[in-house]
Amino acid sequence: MIVIKVKNNEHAFTIPVPYALLRMGSGILTMNVFRRKMRGWLIRNEGHADGHPSRVDESELGLNSRNFGIELVLSIVENRSTKQAIKQLIKELQRCRGTILVDVRSEDGTEVLIKL
């Protein structure tokens, strides 16, 4: 189980995330129906979640960053080995119990801890 702890000066939250939930979520994300919908969303919004054009001038980058981003996401999502890679990642995470992935403390007193 992954445990996410968020604490600030006023509140503290602990969110347990079971590995079964991760497996179920990865199954949904790699379903053919969801991949087709994601492809439609990316193409319709030109790769931007809010539908607004990029603030970065593409001439500064020397390439069409918008099309590059869309193609990169689509290639990852549509790759058949993505589902197997996610399954393998979750299995490896289960073997590393007790490992702290994130331990951050900010100046305003907010703390975030993500532990396997």
C-alpha cells in the first residue's frame, strides 16, 4: 500500500492507496476505449488540457513542440507494451515496501511524504 501524508499548519491528511486500486486504474488507462477517447481529446485540444495555445514561442524551440508533445503522448498510450510495463512497475513497487519516494518540507510548514 502506498501511503500519502500531507501536513500543513492547520490540517493533516493521510491517504492510503492500495495496490489493487493502482492495478485497476492502470487497467482503465490502458483500455482500448479509453485510449481512443484520449486520442480524440488530445487531437481536439491540440495537446493542451485547457484548450489554450502554448505560451512558448515555437520558433524559440526550433521544432513544433505542440505536435511533438501530442505524438509523444499518443505513442506511449498506444504502445502495446505500456500495459505490461505498468503491471511490472506495480509488482516492483510491492517488493520495495517501506521505501520513501517523496519527503518534502517547504518553508511555509507544508510537508508531503509518500511511502511504499
